[in-house]
Amino acid sequence: MEAKRPKIGLALGGGGPRGLAHIGVLKVIEENGIPIDCVAGASMGALIGAVYAAGVETERLEEIALNMDLKQTALMLAPTIARSGLIEGGRVREFIKSFVGDANIEELKIPFAAVATDINTGEEMVIDRGSVAEAVRASISVPGIFTPVRLGERFLVDGGLVNPVPISVVREMGAEAVMAVNVMVSVERNAQRMGIGGEAKEGSSLGKVNSRIVNSRIAKYIQSKAKQTQIVARISDIFAREGSDKKPPSPSIFNVIFQTVSIMENEILAARLKDNPPNVLISPEVGFLKPMEYYRAKEAICAGERATRDLLSDISRFSSG
């Protein structure tokens, strides 16, 4: 009698443009006929995961990602200088809807959940019903950059703040075997690439790092920059410097915010992996990508493919039953 295969869950982590590596992972999964029974994602992983769960072909995902250039990235992330974030996120919401329309999570082809964070309480919020676009918009909302998403009485931001690679969530969804994809890099390597020094040393203990500390750091930086110059006038220069090989004299506001969030996410991920390791951890080499480099999708996707192919023998041990 043929052994019954376990229910397989896919946990996709956040990481901005590094999350485009998820597309490469999914390509290899599809090419090798590996079944996925449920998906959970945080931040960029929620976006890619939701689109995949909706049944959108990876070829279409790849095509759209490869057509993203610096100008389109700047347009997508154009600032509004809202009270609680630089970007209101309307264009991002419409981008999500271009894939899934007005679908609810319950209507997706594969069970899906997005992870978000209640910015007031620090609680993890697992969104497994309701509007796909709103769930993803909440999960990708890096505090200080995107405005929070209101859900009932809660204000939700980036799920990576509490669960960077939601292995626990897919297990709660019934997964008996978990493939997890981590596209984050170490804080030290991030700091070197972004030109940020002492910040990486702060909050090195997991117990000292929480959403209140992260938002305090972000608020102080934004306040100091607002006194010096108008952010709107500098936004095109920020994006231009992101695409340049020259090292900027000081890190952009986007770099500082992303790095601040990365400090906490790396600490939390290390603790979670120790307590709840996946069956297979796929870690594409995408540390070369900076926060705004969505136009380098080809490199990220290729990195995801390579990392997944390297682990195919491990994946096949549980995926074939």
C-alpha cells in the first residue's frame, strides 16, 4: 500500500525586493510537481503567497516582476506624507487587486493566511478570511513607510515584526511538513551594505527589541529629517541613489527604516527557528539587494531557483509520501 504523503505547508518570509526570490522558489516547486496544501506569508511573502494561492501562474508573476523598473517602483511608492506613514498604499492595493480582484481569502484555490502586527499591542494577527488585498496590504506595511491598515479596532502593520517566516502559522493550518523560505540576511551584512554602523548593535537581546522600540527609532529619524528638508522634494533623489553604484554620504530614510525593522526581525526569526524549525529551510542568496531594488527581479528570481534546486532531494523525502 502506497504511503500517504503529508500535508505540505509553505511559509514565505518578508524582505522587500529580496522577496522576489519566492517566485524562483515557486517556479522550481511547480516544475517538479511538488504539491502545496496551504500557504502563509509575511510582508512580501504575503503578496507572493496570496497571488500563488489564487492560482496565478508563476510565469505571469515573473513577467510582471521582470518588467518592474526604477520609474515604476518610484511611482508605486510615491509618498503622501500621511500622519502615520510616508506612503498611503493605494497604488499597492490596486496592484494586488490586479492579480486577485476583489476576492476574499476564503475563495482562493489554496488555503492562505497573511501575518500582520497590531501596532498598538504588538500582537500577531493571522488574517485568514476577508479581503485578500486588505490582508496583504496590512502584512506589507513597514511601519514609518506605509500607513497602518485599520481592521476593526486594530491598526495593522508588517507581519514580519512578530513572525518573519510564519512556520507556526502553516502548522496551525494543518501542515504536517513545512517548507520555509527565508530571504533576510544578517543584520551585520545589512548594515555594511547600507552604510549604517552603530544601529545594528542596539537591541541585540531579543527581550529588548519590540515594536515600541522600533517605532521610537523610526520616529526620531523622521523627525530629524523633516526639520532639515522637505521629503517630497528629495524623493526622486532617494530613488536615484538606490539605483547608483556610488555609496551615498548618508543612508536614505528608506534604508534606515528597513534596517531598523531588520534588526528586530532577524532576532525574532533566530528564536523562532530554534523553537519551531521547518522540515526544509530555503535561504536564497539575495543579500546583494537593497530595499528599493525591485528592478533587479531577475537576479532575485534566479537566486530562489538555485536555492530550491539545491534542496530538491530533501524536499522529495516528504513530498512524495
